[in-house]
Amino acid sequence: MEAKHIDYFKSFLGAENVYDDKAHLIAYCYDATRTRYEPDAVLFPRDENDVSAILKYCNEHRIIITPRGAGSGFTGGSLPANGGVILAFEKHMNKILEIDMENMVAVVQPGVINMALQKAVEAKGLFYPPDPASEEYSTIGGNVSENAGGMRAAKYGITKDYVMALRAVLPSGEIIRAGKRTIKDVAGYNIAGILIASEGTLAIITEITLKLIAKPKMSQTAMGIFPSVEDAMNAVYKTMAAGVTPVAMEFLDNLSINAVEQKYNKGLPKDAGAILITDVDGNTQEELTKQLDVIEKAFNENGGSGFKRAQNAEESKNLWFARRNASQCINIYGSKKLNEDITVPRSKLPALLKAIGEISKKYNVVVPCFGHTGDGNVHTNVMVDGSDAKQLEIGHRAIEEIFKATVELGGTLSGEHGIGLSKAPFMHLAFSDAEMELFRSIKKAFDPNNILNPSKMGL
């Protein structure tokens, strides 16, 4: 990047908030995909006015901007694939601005860590349900930009269900407000809805108003054991129709179970075809017991071979630890993980897992699966030797077939990770030419000079 640009940024941000040294460029060049693209500079805006000034200048000089939260994404959404500047929010724009008890909303800056928000509102008896597996380090801004899900989505929904309003900066530097703090708002286009899951391609989000709910007084965890993954998938959608909506309905297949046990020894049944981990909540133990009774009955009627209720916080913690750490454990099956977060209607889960099993055999690749089956979201992981180009090619062919099977079952390419760079080549499987052209038209309306996170989502 030309020195004059660096000098300009330093003139109003201060030298302590502008970096183009090698250490910072490397630190901000990758995300959870481990793919690397170095930016030309890293900027730390102090407030919304800084963001506005940066965007206005970059728009005038056609400098690419990539917004970044924690860099924990799995699809390359925060990678500076075209160089330019990284706009990083964790240093300054990381504050909870307000917790409004009367209206049950929180107002936060994009760099707030998800878990920090959860703890802050729970201390006041309120509840922010979206809980991605990365909740301990992912940011609310990143969660909104990717429309993150989480374990509790089966009952409480995902990020978009809690975003009431946004403040954002357009590439021109203009500041806009989208949405209101009111429960109802049907005036004008739903601009907030367009910005959610836009992966930083349309505007830079600077403030987020989130809906909160009352925190349930207690919860309880249980595990269902199944002889096969197909039995477990059948039990999921039939249980959800049995009159109880669990907070979570997560699953691990046999490969994932054994990977977790090999690394952590959490007492999971290694001979099970699959397990379902479920959580229920409420305000009395009687309420919890009734819900678990219904779930146990539904599991048993649909192939379940065992049902274990957590008797204390430690047992519950161990079950959820196993689920949350499954992703890092499956590297025993290969040095490179091609992981996807496909989603289908719940009733199609048995057909999806059957198709994945057939694709695994066809390409002779190991494909551990786990995920949020309460909302039809399955994390598939094609495991290959990352140093073997032929294996990588085979793995990518298997992924494409998994995507095709998902779409044919009425599903989608991503339930929570977004599209970014890694899934962009597959957008044509899920969207028609007319739909893709509509996406491009929206992008052009917001960002006519294409400076905001270009190349993402195939745009």
C-alpha cells in the first residue's frame, strides 16, 4: 500500500491504531480455514466516526476493506483475499453500551464477545440464547455478519431472530440506521434483514440492538443412545413432533464419539452408532422431568437403545464438552478437514445421512458427522491428507456431491458458517442465475465500487 494512504490513516486514527508491519499482516491473514491472504494494513477504528472516515477515503481511492471480528469463521469470510485493509473491531469497538431491563434489549458494539454478552445479561436475569460453538471468542458483529446459529437454535432460533436494529456505515461513509427498538416495525424495507448474513459485503455494522428474553431458572441434559445414525436421525424429527421442544438436540456419529473418547475419555458409549444429546429448560424440576419423559419415550419408540439423564452439573458439563469439542478431535482421521454445515428439513435427516454414507464409500474417505439436528443442521467433515493433492481433489469432489444431495433434499449450503470464499464455487447449485443476479444487484446498490469484501459469496 502506498505510504500516503498509511500516513492518512495515521493522521486521524493515530499511529497506535494503524499497522502495516509483517507481524500484524500475518496475524490478520487467516481464519479457521487456515487459508492465508495478507492484507496491506490493519486498522483499529475507535468509533463509528472513524469507520465512516475510513470508508469514505477507501471508497474514493478504491481501497478494498475487509471487516473482521475474531477471525473464527470456517468459510473465509474475513480473509482479505484481494489485499487492502483489515478493519478490526476487537481493540476499541468492543463495549456493551446498554442493557435495557424495561424493554429487554441490549445494545452492543460489533467487537463484543458472545459469551461476555451472555454473562452480562444473565447477571440481570435475562437471556441471550444464540450460542455458537465459538461463543467464548467469536464476536457479535461476526455472528450477525454470518447469521450464526448454535446449540440452542432448536428452541430459541438463531442470531437473526434476536437482531432488532443495526447502525451501519455505507461505503460512501454515510451512517444508516436499520430497524427499531420496538417489537413491531413494518415501515420501509427490512434493511437490517438484508445486512444480517451479508458477510461484510454491503456495509460495516457499528452497533447492534438485540432482543433479550427472561432466563429460565433451570435446565437438564440427557443422552440418547442409538444403534445406528439412521435410527438417531429418525428419532430427531419424530421427537420434535411429540409435543416437546428441547432447547437443543445435538448428535455425534460413531466416528465422532470414538474421536472424543480417544482424546478426552468422557464416558461416551464407543459402540453406539450415534448419540443424541438434548437439553430441556424450565422453571421447576417437575417441568423438566415431564419434558425428558416425553423425549425418552420418543427415543425408545424410534430405535433408542439407552437413555441417560445427567444427575448433576458435572455429568451435564461432560456431555456438552464432548459435543463442543468434537470438531477438534476428529483430526485423528486426517490432517485436513473439509468441513461443511449443510442443513435440510428435519424429516430429511435420515436420507441425508444415508447419502453421506454412500458418498463416503464411493470416494473412500472418512466422513465424521455431528451437529445441530434439532434444526436439521449437520456438520460433515471429509477427512483427507492435507499434503496429498490427489486426496484433496477427491475430498472436494465428495464435498460437491454432498452439496448436491443436500440441495436435492430441499436443503441449503450453510446453516450458520456462511458462504465466504470456500463455498462460493457452489452457489450455482442452490441459486438460479436470476437469483444470483439479484444478489449482485443488491451488492451494487450498496457498494457500487465493490470495495467491501469482494469475492465473497460468489459476488
